[in-house]
Amino acid sequence: MDPSQVLDLNQTSTASFDAGYSILMVVVALALVFLNGFFVLSEFSIVKVRRSKLEEMVKEKKAGAKKALKVTSRLDTYLSACQLGITLSSLALGWIGEPAIAKMLEIPLINLGFSTVIIHTIAFIIAFSIITLLHVVLGELVPKSIAIAVADKAVLFIARPLHWFWILFLPCIKIFDFLAAISLKLFGIKPAKESELTHSEEEIKIIASESQKGGVLDEFETEIIRNAVDFSDTVAKEIMTPRKDMICLNKQKSYEENMQIICEHKHTRFPYIDGSKDTILGMIHIRDIIQNELSHKSQNLDTFVKPLILVPENISISKVLVMMNKERSHTALVVDEYGGTAGILTMEDIMEEIIGEIKSEHEEDSYKKLAENIYEFQGRCDIETVEEMLVINYDEDLEQVTIGGYVFNLLGRLPIVGDRIEDELCYYEVKKMDGNSIERVKVVKKTNKDEE
């Protein structure tokens, strides 16, 4: 065979080998793109999925649910595995993908007669652009969107292979986590633990509000969540019926007089006192009195007295609720720092803090709208309700918890009907008194026109 023919044959074989090798490397590069996408999908899905949803799927015995729950229960170490996988696949993609595509592009460019430098430059730019496009779109954006959209399904798909990868590279992951912790210490930063990756109370409220905007929750459900978040911060004295408003049955009154009190006020439970509200003997339920009336047994109220729970003014109502459930009592006596009666607290008062005001058919409205920015409130209406109705904000350090108490404090003396006073937010007028306390007060919100 002619030497020139042998040389041509060798060149053809080399070119064919180079083309075949380049195609193989391109296939490997595509595989690395999808591998990168797998780790991105894993990272976002294990963060996005709700643990409660996984627990539900475990109960339903869905395939992969147990493994997925195990993965999400050790979020910090599996996130490190995802980051390691993303880094390795990205580095390998840059090392293999760009040269392989550039090599394939150089073959047709040679026939155009360009110089070697120009051919390498053009091939590099095009190859780099293609690899970047594939990496960003298929390796990042698409898997991230899938994870966010169907996290519960995605996590079932990725859990087992991610666990295998984690086992394979566990020594490396441990070393990287250790080095990262040391690096953070140099900057005076404490590494975050999985248990610390929780939402604050304000964040929970924001999440609830955003869920309402998205149609996931309705207004009532959102309000319940917001109230529940604030529940443990509320103390007994803020929601109790104050001493002066307590309607009591009295041991020193006749049976008929006490029955008259029951008929007038239509409550189901009454504190039972011995002359003074500081001497409370217990609580009486009208059910027991009605049963007694039907059987005509006794006219001595002492036989119907049940013990009351005693709680301090500043105890959290969440603790009071636990005590009520434990003692099977619906009523607690709130005492002040001197041991005297401060007020009475019922389970209904506590539940209203979560689900909102529960109005009975005999109960008077706590506020009434008279006109735009003009309301008439009961004196015992809480400050938060006034703020909500008039869209205003009082000083956070305000000591008074009711609008009546606030106006009383503004006046600085015993109020009388017709008293008027103002602050930087509103005008106030005392409309009705109940002894020494304000029963109803008219509140007019100041406008920009008023201030001018």
C-alpha cells in the first residue's frame, strides 16, 4: 500500500475516533446536567415539603415516604450532601462538557478556512454558551420549579438515591461540615442547627396573611392563626371581667333575692360571695338550681357551691386553660398582688381570644358605629378592638387595657357624663357612667383636616 494512503487512512481513523470520543463526552456532559438537576431538585424539595405531609403519607404507606421522612428529619446533613453533589457535577460539567462541544464545533469550522486561533476562540465561546444555557435551564431553573410545585411528589422520587449518595460521601460531608463550622467561628458566627430553622411569631403571621391572599386560607382561619400565635402572650387581667362588673350571688341575701339576680342577668355561672367580693366562697351553676327547683329540695345555696381556681393577674391564659382542663372547671378567680379579688375569668373569655368574640342573645354589643371614623364603645372594650375599628395605634407601653380605663386616665379625675378630652389620635366623650367607671364612651378619630 502506498505510504500516502496509509497516512490518509490513519488520519481518517484518528478523526473518526476524535468525533466518536467527542460525542461520548457530550453524552456524559448531558448526564452531568441532569445529575446537577437531580441535586437541585433534592435540595429544594426537602426544604419545601411539609413534615406533616410526609407523616400523612407514611400512614398511607406510600412508597418512599419513610425514607423521605428520615431525610427531612436530618435536614442539615442532607443539604450538605446536595451542595456537594451540585458542586461536583458542576465542576465535572465544566471540565468535560465545554471541551467536548468545542471539539465537535472545530471540525466544520476548519473547512471555512479560519486560522487555528480564531477557530479555537469561536468554538470556545459557542461551547461555553451552550453549556451555560443547559446548566442554568435544565440543571437549575427547571428542577427548582418542579420542586416548588410538587415538593411532596419530588421528595419521594429523590429520597432513596440521595440517601445512597449521602452514605457514599459521608466522610467527605463530615469533613466539609467541620471545616465550615471552624470557618464560621473565625467570623464569630455560630453554625445554625436544624432545630433553629424555625419561624418567629411575626413570620407565622405573615405566612398566614400571604396564604389568605393566595386563597389557601379564608379571613376567619387567618384570624384564628394570628390569635393563636398571640395566645400565650395574653395575661388574665387583660381579658377578665373586672371586680366591679362581677355579678355575684350573696350568702347574706335571701334565696328569693338571689333568684331575682339570676333572672335579671341570665348568666349560667355566678360567683358566690359572703357579703364582700373579697370573700368568694365558690361558683354556682344555674343548672343545679333549676334541678333543685324542679324537685323542691332546698333553698340553701351553700349546697350548690363548687370550688374556683385561683390565679394571679399576670398569669398567661394558656396556663389558665391547662388548669381549667385539669380541674374540670370553666371559671377562675383572678386575685391581685394583695390577695384581693381582681376579677373573674371564664373559659369563654379565653376561647374568644382565639376564635373571636362569642355573643350571646342577651349580650350588648361592645361597640357601635355611628358614622365614618366615629364609634361608641363599651368602657370595658379592649384597646386592641378600638385600634382595629379606627385603624390607629396607641403607645405599645400603654398600661390601660380598656378604652374606659384609658379615658379615665386621660381625665385624671372621676369622670362625669359629658366629659370631653382628646389626645393626638382621637376625641373622646363620656356618654354613660356605671358608678365610678365609664360604661360607654364616644370616640372620634382625628383626620388630617381636623389637625389643620
